[in-house]
Amino acid sequence: MPTPDHNPETREFTHTIDGKPASSPISLDVINPAVGEPFAKCPDATKDQLDEAVKAARRAFKSWSKLSFGERREYLHKFAEAVREKVEDMAIILTKEQGKPLSNAMFEMNGCAHELEAFSAIEVSNQTLRVDATHRVELIYHPMGVVGGIAPWNFPIILGTHKIAQALYTGNTMVLKPSPYTPLATLMLGEVARDILPPGVFNVVAGGNALGQWMTEHPGIDRITFTGSTATGKKVMASAAASLKRVTLELGGNDPAILLDDADLDSMMPKVFMGAFMNCGQICMAVKRVFVPEKHYDTVVDGFTKMAQNLKVGDGFEPDVQMGPLQNQMQFEKVLDIIDDTRKQASVRITTGGHQLNRPGYFIAPTIVADISDDSRLVKEEQFGPVLPVLKYKTIDEVVERANSTEYGLCASVWTTDVNKGAEVAERIEAGTVWVNHHVGSEADLPFGGFKQSGVGRELGLMGLQSFMEPQVIKVPLQ
Ligand code: NAD
């Protein structure tokens, strides 16, 4: 019996279209960011292949949409079980293509199995809106049709899984496109689904940015669920407008973490620090600005500086590594550019880091920046990398205003021993999620999304599931 080929250099990665593998005439190199060299090939879907995937999804919609939530839940549970059997294989590929430590890739893969089950545990039911002397009025939710999912490269699997679980559980079928930087683990997810889901229910096609654009223009796709940068999100919304596709956009952020006077520094500093440096700072809801009251400023800057110096940075396969490389050259150069700009700011202090590592791959030393102005690029833009500005403030009103003075509004956190005061400050922050004494994370039952230019609409939770369905009012006279 031939043994399965696990070597990514020789193994063929294929799209999943109508439940079957498909290759393309052209392939793209997939680069290992820990060395900056290609290690595998990924097929680049043609427009015809996208058409085939959409047609297959439309055919499958007829019967999939008629199943009950309970029947679709059973399928998603089987899918989760099959993913659990492949967690290690897929995590190895995820680390190779994304760069994150293997333990984090394992966590992401286990999260995939968990989320497939968690979303399908949420009850979605029709509602009675009114019964009066003359009428009964019901609100009925219908599946929308074919969902196009477009995912980024920072958490390819978990963000893809949110899309799959929400779309499929609510009775839609789907075509999912991973980022061209990190397509392989998602293609493997498609392979796993081939044996579990009816053909056409879940299609995975890989390709470049043009493929994403074709999806937003495609007349056979009814809804787009997009996660990525704000700049691309605007293009997606503009393109989807032509056919009035339903859209949710999960975009960038510039999250503030606000320490109050009474914060317990020993317990919160490591949490805020990891909230900024986890996944090499490449998280939409990473801590991207820390606001510290004057009296704690020097302690916090010193504490973060030591933590940054002690963080183990390296190839995701090295033992005990805590932070890998930036995921791609474009992001690596963008972060180095922001560091260059930071260096030019008056009276700024880069207390540690501020340079790339002297080794191949896209590595930047964990960097702490003090005494920087709110007008600098590092504070105003989404750095999406391992560089953290620490900002000093005097009053609560001042810090609330500065925290809100951004075009983004994804998440935020307030750190304090007085949780009621923390909740009061939290309500004043313009962001879709604000935690007290916590930062980073999403839960299947809690709606997630951004204020302002961090997004449009909400996914996750009942609100998110309902956004994958069309609500319909049925008004019936009483006999
Ligand atoms: P990106 O916008 O460059 O790419 C995202 C996806 O869009 C990729 O699959 C890409 O191929 C595709 N794409 C590119 N151009 C397109 C077009 N014109 N039409 C349709 N699709 C197109 O984002 P990225 O660099 O992969 O991801 C990083 C960004 O994602 C950061 O800004 C981060 O904050 C954001 N993000 C947001 C969330 C959230 O939930 N809010 C989560 C993770 C990442």
C-alpha cells in the first residue's frame, strides 16, 4: 500500500470543488517566512474553476438548505472529529507557511475543531413578533444561498473556520478562499471535508488577490464574509455593491490598552505584553497602544523592556519558541519602515529592539517604544508587528479621548482592581469589544466586529449567525 506523502515539497495540494480534488495549470510558491524561501506550491484557481465551485455550491444548496439545524450540526460534529485526527499534520503545515510557533499552530487547529462544534451549539429560532386580536406575525430566517469567504494570513484556520461554521450551520453552502500567503492548511481542511460533507457544500479554492475580486463580483455568490485589511475591505464593499451582495467586513484595528491608577501591575503586565506580541503582533485585536498613568510609566516601560528581551524568538519549530517571524516580506518591510519613522521622532526612546534579526527570514526583535507622540505613524497606523508604543497620560477624560482618536474601533481593554470603574471607562471607548483585565480572544457565542473603519456588521454569536440568513416577516390573519 503506498504511504501518504506528507512532504510539502513533493505533496500535491489541491482545491476542493464539488467534493473532488482539482489542480490548476498555474501554481504559486508558498514561502516559509522563517527562512524566506519557497517550500511548497499551491494551485492558482482560474476563473472557470471559481465558476465550477460556485455552480457546485448552488446545486448543493438545494438539499443542504432544507436540512434541519440538528442535521447540519451532526455534519459539523463529524467534520470536527475528522479535523481532530489530522491536527498534528495540519499544524506542521500551518507553522511552515505562517511562521507561528508549533504550539500555537496546534492550538489553532484544535480551535478549529472546537469552533465547528461551538457555533452549531447556538440555537437559531424563528420568532413570534406579535399576536393581537386580528393577526399573528412571525419572523422566519432563511439561508441566503452561496457564501463567499475571503480570509487573511494571520490566523488562516481559525478565521476560515468561523466563516465555514457560520455559513454551513445556517444552511448556506460556501466557497472559501484563503490568503495566497497561507493557503495550504486551508486546502488540507478542504481535503478532510471531502469525506464528510455532501459534494459542493464546502468548496475551497486558492489563488491570488484577483480571485478574491472575482468572488466579490460573481453573480452566483449571495453573501461575502471578508476578514482582512481596511483598505481591501473598502474594495470588497464597493465591488459587492454592484449586485448588492450581503457583506460583513472584519477589518483592521489599533486597539488601546488603558491601565488605570489602581491596576495590579504584577498581574497585568505579562497579560498586556502577550496581548501585544502574540502571533508576532499580527492580530487584528492585538494591543497596539498602551496608555499608562504618569506614576506607573517608568515601571511599565522597564517591565515591558525586560519581557521583550526575554521573549524567545525563532523558527516556529524550535523548542520553547514564543514568537516567530513576520508572516511575509511585505509586512516585514512595512514594520521596518514604521520603525525607521519612529526613530526620526523627537525625543523618542526605543528601549529595546528596533531592528531585524541577523538571520534569514522575516524576523524583527520585539520592540518597546517610549515617549512617542500620538501623531507618529506607530501610534496612528496599525503596525501589525512586534513593536509596542507605551504612552503616558494624566486624566481619565484625556485618555478616553486619545484612545478614541483613531479611525479604528475594533477592541480595547481597561486594566484596574476596581472592575466597576473599569466597566464605566469601557463603555466610553468606541470599540466593538472592550474587556476589563483581559485582551485578545473571541468566543463563538459573543458577537464580534468593529466600530468605525474596523468593520461593517457583526459575526459570531446569534447576531452573527442571523447575518448569514435573510429575515422574513410572515403576517397571518387569525381565523
Ligand atoms: P488583505 O486585505 O491584504 O487580504 C485579505 C484577503 O483578501 C486575502 O485573501 C487576499 O487575497 C484578499 N484580497 C486582496 N485583494 C482583494 C480584492 N480586491 N477583492 C477581494 N479580495 C481581495 O489582509 P491581510 O494582509 O491578509 O490581513 C491582515 C489584515 O487583516 C490586518 O489589517 C488585520 O487587522 C486584519 N484582520 C482583521 C480581523 C478581524 O476580525 N477584524 C482578523 C484578522 C485580521
